[in-house]
Amino acid sequence: MSIQVLKRYFTVEDYQKMGEVGVFKADENNELVAGEIIKMSPIGKRHAACVNRCNHLFYQILGDRILISVQNPIQLNNLSQPQPDLVLLQPRPDFYEERHPQPSDIILLIEVSDTTIDFDQQVKIPLYCQSDIQEVWLIDLNQNIVRVYRTPTANGYQSIQFFTVEQTLTLAAFPEFNININQIF
């Protein structure tokens, strides 16, 4: 006789209420992905430095054309509220005080990955595609490459490109600016 294990999935509303009533410790870092609460890995020095470099670089290049959100929640749907490493958002006068950013607000989403590369590739990238995020960069600190995902479809991202430190790339939303990959690592 086999026993079927049932999972209980949480909604964004459930997740937010748990945070409000203190279910999570103050120093605990979690995110809601496809209805499951995922404990986030501690951020190492190289990871943090890469996020800081990207933040600085995009602010220098784009200034007030964008709002940069660092490791803050976005709401993809009723079951997912991840906290990507960096998101370039459409500017809003309220700085997203009224609601978390949603897919239509996102210009570029960046995940910096070292210890979580498999989870990011197998779970988060498909989730971002299903949510119609137009451009995602997965910065792989282990291989020093940037994987660029563009043009979401029902079968995954139509365009996946790999860039190394010797190369430059452009944002789809701002093609007039070139970014040297070596500035990220």
C-alpha cells in the first residue's frame, strides 16, 4: 500500500499574513515560489559584490529612467512572490508603496547565482517565463557567464544567449546602451 503525500500550497495573501503575525524570524529570508515557502541561501561576499556592481552600473547608465529594486519582493501571481537579486522597474511616483511590482512593471530581472544555479534554472527561470517577464539575466558566478533569456513563450524562453567576460550585451528595452560583461564580475 502506498501513501500519497499531500502538500499544502500557500497564496501570496497567506504568506504575507504569516509575515505580519511573526511566523518567520526577523532575520529569516524566505520567498514564495509556486505556493511553496523557500528558505533563501545566505548571501556570500562575491554574490553581494556582483549585485552591488549591477546596481551601480545600471544607475550610472539609466539613472531616473528606471527604478532599481534590490532583493525586494515582486508578485508574479497568486502563488509566487519571489525576491530576485535585482529588478529594473518602470518608475512609479509611489515607488511601489501601494503594491509590489508585477510582471508588467519589470524591464529586466536579474538573478545572481552561485550555490542555487540548479534551482534558478529549473524552477525560477520557467516561473519568470510563465509570468511573461520579457528579459531575465542569470549571472552564473561559478562559470563567469551571463545567461540572457528573452521572448517568453508557452514552451519557455525563445531566445537564450550566453555571454562571457570578453563580450558586451544590451538590454532589450534600452538597446542604445552596451554593457561590458567584465563590469559585472
